[in-house]
Amino acid sequence: MYFLSFILKNLTRRPIRTALTVLGLAVAVGSMISLMGISHNVEAAVAEGFDRRGVDIVVLQSGVVEQTSSEVEERLVDRVLRIPGVDPKGVDVALISMTVLRRGNSDLPAVTIGWPSSNFGFDDLMILSGRRVVEGDFRKVMLGATMAENLKKQVGDSIELQEKQFEIVGIFKSFSVFENGAIVMLLPESQEISSRQGKITGFSIRVNKSLEHPDADIEAVRERINALTDDTGRHLSAQTTKDYVKTASHVQLVKAMSWMVSVIAMVIGVISMLDTMIMSVLERTQEIGILRAVGWPRSRVVRMVLIEAVILSLAAAAIGSIGAIALTYVLTLFPKVNGFIESGIAPVVIAKGFAFTVVIGLIGAAYPAVRAALLLPTEAIRHD
């Protein structure tokens, strides 16, 4: 207990420097945790969407890394339905594209999702007002709750997409943050406004699996789909949902950004901690010499410096985590991003942030700790 109280007194001896060190490290760590949290939420949202709909396989154009740029012949779906093991009612066809939405005097990018009227994705949408689009509708759309809030639109209002007027017939809420920020319409009209007649970006499949060999059944269907080609000889790319989530370009992009920020945060944190602990050791040279003279072993001096660094790191991680949670919440208030990210940071991400920050503190304090331990009592006492 005395050892810990002694360390706390060392930290409070220079309160301003301690506070600035914690604050500087908290900013770096908070940025890292924010992006790690966003990356985790994006990946979890994509995976949850497939799991809740019971999807086993995702099919895109082969060689395409970005889903919206995938282009698959719609008629290939009929060939896929004839493959043994494919659930005839479990094929979710979609055309996902970025569309120009006219709002006042400005053009805004908007995500549109084109589904056939029989798509099982409609079953998961909670209609908040109005109705869903049905076969025979012309120039009718549904808005996700987030999109409707951003546009301040209600059922009966109209929106302009690609210079065409569409009536809003329904407002819905989905478990998917991406669908909440999107515009849903029937597939033929989505193909028309994106000039991709007869095309889809891809489709999801449910497989009729046996209890004994579910993975083998999925793999058998996946191999048969990969063997298909369209009229131009292009192949399809069928992936399990787990593999798709790992390789999806938007997920990988956010992950890459989070790791880049993590590396920057680590460098900033190590330099900040190194500077603080070096100054602390230099200012306490005489004190450390006296401690060595009265019998403190080098290992205890090392522990003292490292524990000080860990306490600073934990304080920075706590402040940074609170800041990261607040930042993701604030970001969801901006219409340009609230249809793509969710607020909040998962506990596992916060735990990783704390662990990462402690490592930063230990690395930054390693040299000062060794330097303090190597001080000879006689040299330290003579220090002026």
C-alpha cells in the first residue's frame, strides 16, 4: 500500500504535466478506439444481416472487390435455382448502387436497393408508416428510417432520383444500419435509373443443409455456382458469408484506416510517455539515489517507473474511451455518415483499447525505467 501511495504522490507532484500527458495520450487513443469501434460495428452489422436472414452464400461478379461495381446477368439466377441444394425460396436478388438524389438546389449521393417484389428481404422490414412496394408499382419507393429523417420526408412526399420523380409509399426500419440509410425500390426501376437493365449486383442464397454435413452441403453449392459463366464467359464468385465479411472492400477499408490510426497513435503515445517519464526520472535523480542508498533494489525502481506509466495509460484509456463513445454518437447526427455507421463502442473494442494503451505506456517507460535503475547511489546523491 505504501509503495502505491508513493507512486501516486510522484504523479501528483507535477499535476499539470501529468494532466497534459494523460490528455495528449487520450486524444490519440480515443481516435484509435473510435475507428476500431466503427470498423467492428461495420463488420458486425454485415455479419448480423446475413445471420438473421439465414444466408449461407453471397454471389458477386468474379474479380470485383466492391459490391456496387459488381454486374451479374439477372437470368443467371434461374440457372442457380436449378442447382441441387439451393432453397428455391431462399435467393435474395439485389441491385445496390449509388444514385444522385436531388435535394433543393444540390445533388446528394444516396444508396438505392432494388429488390424483386418476392425478395425475402422485405420480410425483415418493419413498416413504420405507409406500405411496402409491391408488384405493379411505378415510380414508388420506400425510405429507411434514417434516410427519411435526413430528408425530412414522409409518406406521400416525393423525391427526385436521376431526374425522375418517385413517390414515397412507405417508411421502414431494418435491423441493418445500411438499409435504414437507403432507398428501397423494385428491381426493374432500380435497373432503369442506374442504366443496368437486366443486371444485378449480386444475390444471397440459402442452402438446404443436412444436419450431418451442413458445411459440405454449402461448399458443394458454392463450387457449382463458381463453375457457371454468363454469355460473355465471365465467372461468378460465390463466397460463404464468413469469407465475404472478411474480404468485403468497405469492411477492409475501415479496418485499414483503423490500423493506420492505431500505428500513428502508438508512435505519438510512445513519444509522449517517453518524454514525460524521462523528465520525471531526471527531476528525481537525487530521490532515486537516496532510495537506492537505503536499500531499494533496481527491480523495484523499474517497477516504480513502469507502474507510474501504466497508471497514466489507464487514465488516458478511460478518458479516450469516453471520448470515442461520444464521438461516434456525434457522428451519427450528421446525415452524410449516419446511414453507414452506428453509435457506441463494443466492450471488446474498449478492452483492446485499454490493452493497447498499456502496451504504449510500458514501451514508452522502458528506457526511463532502466535508466533510473542503473543510477548509482553516489552519482545520484552528487547530482545537482
